[in-house]
Amino acid sequence: MTPERVLIETIGWAGAALILAAYVLLSTGRTTGQSRGYQWMNVVGAACFVLNSGYNGAIPSAVLNVIWAGIGLYTLWVIRQGR
């Protein structure tokens, strides 16, 4: 494995961990869908998945995660407007 490949895989796993942690926090009631922290975890996690998926040629996954990040960014904008 090349150093570049190791970096891309590490980024992908970090993204997976962030999205999974966000889901656990939401499911256990420790955060809400309107939490900035929850939304940022999803945005950053999705961005990591976009990088990993794009590198590996998994275009459907990359597109899904672009949309996922977009939803998170939109929600962050809505939260900011409301405060």
C-alpha cells in the first residue's frame, strides 16, 4: 500500500467514525438534529467519504455524500439564521 492510499483509507475510516458517532449521540439523546456539533460531524464525515469514494471510483457513494454534506451545511445555515 502506498502512503497516499493509506492516507485516503485513514480519511475514509475517520469519516465513518464521525458519522457513526453522530448517529450514536443522536440515537441516545445526547444531541439533537439541530445541534451544530451533530451537523458538523455529518458534514466533515461526509466530506471524508467523498474523498475516499471518489479516489476509489465509487461515484454513487461520492454523490450521496456530497448531498449528505449539502444537507448538513444547509441545516447549519438554518440554525444560524434562527439564532
